[in-house]
Amino acid sequence: MSLDRVDKQILQLLQQDGSLSSAEIAEQVGLTPPPCWRRIKKLQDNGYIDKCVNLLNAKKLGLGVTVFATIKLSAHGKENVETFREKITSYEEVMECYILLGGIDVLVKMNVASVESYHELFFRRLSQIPGVQEVNSSVVVERVKDTTELPIK
């Protein structure tokens, strides 16, 4: 499926406000609701839309501290990485986790209540995962840009 101008407009609108109805989107892109709904359905069926969610305010929920951790693993074998993957995905504080190529093996983004709660998470769980050799942590002091919107050209 190739995207035309209207499909791209629909995707842009949906990532700006996922609560828009197909009628509201149709009005903004110059369609009537039924064909607009069919386009949205086709975009979903073809995997352009993964899921629809509401983004919550971490600070209001008492999770206002964001921490990025870079992790070096002691071994890079499939079993070691799988063990790490299973453990890290079980931590509810972990928002994103990436296995990388290069000098750093893993990049993790976490939201926690405080620096003290991260300290506890680090010493009691994160640094205790089998195969973790080194963890370097950085606490976010200012969000310069924070978006979920992908550039659609």
C-alpha cells in the first residue's frame, strides 16, 4: 500500500490527537465520514497504525523523574541477552529499552517517583540482572523536546 496525500493527513491528525472521530478527521481532510473511516481501517489493517492509546502525565502520577541508563553486558550470547530481556521487560518503571550495536549494549528509559526510588531500583534490581557488567545512569533535568509524532512526508 502506498500512501497518498489524504492518507498522510489522516496519519498526521491521528498522531496529534487520537481521540478524533472519523467524522472530525473527514471534515479536516475533505472527505465524508464513510470513506474516511474505510481509509483509517485500511491504514490499521496494513500496519501503519500500531495501536491507539492515551498518553498519561507521568508527573501527575508521581513518576516525574526520567532516567536514562546505558548498560554494558558481560557477554553478548543469545542466552545472556534473552535473560536480560526477560528481566528488564518485567520492570514496570521501564518505558523503553533498546539493544544497541557499538560500545553500549543497552539503552533504557525509565520513569520513577524520585532519585531515591531509582537508587533503590538500581541497587536491588537493575544491577543484579545476570550478565549486567556496568550501568551508567543520567537523570533528566529538562525536557527540550518530547513527542510521539513521527515525521510524515
